[in-house]
Amino acid sequence: MGSMKHTPRRFWAGFCWLLLFVALVVLAPTAWAHGIGGKDAAFVAASTGPQILPFMYLGAKHMVTGYDHLLFILGVVFFLYRLRHVALYVTMFSIGHSITLLAGVLFGLNVNSFLVDALIGLSVVYKAFDNLGGFQSLFGFQPNTKAAVLGFGLVHGFGLATKLQALRMSPDGLLANMISFNVGVEIGQLLALSVILALIIAWRKTPSFTRNAVLANVLIMVGGFALIEYQLAGYFTNGRF
């Protein structure tokens, strides 16, 4: 109670937002079904010719509202204390999802959207499990974290690609629009990462971080399992081809 009393309220607010964020993923996955819909979908489907700024905006919006991508990024940076390490791992992730986003749409590499989104959920589980020291404790070895982040980046890129492929985009201006969308994704990722890092850095300065870091990663893992369950349910219900 003593340390809790002296902990600044804004730090606890950040931690509560983390809990709320994960709880929403767990309790309301249907409402959080992540995709491009409504007016955005109509615009993308009807677009012809280069639309640089609109597609940059859509890419940034998709990343900022992409709870699955953000949960993975949160797991990646959770225990990174040096900015150069954050930059390295986020760059690996960006390289991975840029490759498969562009290749998936431009070359028509089709994957089942439910299965790739289930793998994205698995990436969240994997990183939280890694943060908890699960591989060392249970299996006695530590996988290459950089390779894992790059590999899961490839998966996340396919997740982005399936959302656009479903809209059957016009080939007129496709290359320029896809590059613009990818640039927007990177901008959105940078904005989201800035907020995530600000909250974590502030939280690390309080005693509550040491006490609750394990709980936070368990909740991230639960959120990942919820994503997997939701996507596999969709696959077996109506997503198989």
C-alpha cells in the first residue's frame, strides 16, 4: 500500500490502459475485427491511378488501429532499454512486413486471411512467452529473437496484404498506391511506438513495473490466444478454401 500511495497517478493510468487494451481484445474480439471497411474500403476499391496521400493516410490509420500489430510491438519493446535496440528490432519487423505486404498485393500471393491472422495472434503469444523466459525455463534454449521478429514481420505483412487483396484494387496506379500505403504503415507504426515507449519508460520508473511486468506479459499472451481462437473459429466456420 505504501508504494502504491506514492506512485504518480499517471503511471497507474498507463498500466490500467494496458489492462483495458488487452481485456478488450479478450472480451470483444468480434467488435475489434481488424480490417479495412466502410468508406475506406469503398475508396480503395474504386480508386484508379496514383492516390499518394490518401493511401498513406489509410496505411497509417490501419497500423494505429491495428491492435494485433500493436500487441506484438508492445511485446517486442517491453524489455528493451536502449533506443538502438528498439530501433534494430522495429526495423527488422518493418523489413519483414514491408516485403510481404508489397509482394502479396503486387504479385498476387494469396493466403487465407483467417489463418494468417491466427499466426499473427501466435506471434503475440510467442513474444510474451519469450519475455517471460519460457523458452529457457521449459526447453533450456533461447531462440534467435531477431530472426523471430523478422519472421513474424513477414507474417504481419501478409496480414496487411490480405485486407487489401479482398478489395480487388485496380492495377492502375497500384505500385504507387502500395508504396504509399506501406509508407503510411511505417508512419503509423512510428506514432504508435512513440506512445508505447513513452508509457513503458514512465512505468519503468515506478516500483509497480517490477511487480507487474510478469502479469502484463501474461495478459498480452492471453490477448494473443484470444486472437488465435477468434481467427480459427472464423476459418472453420466460413473461411476455408
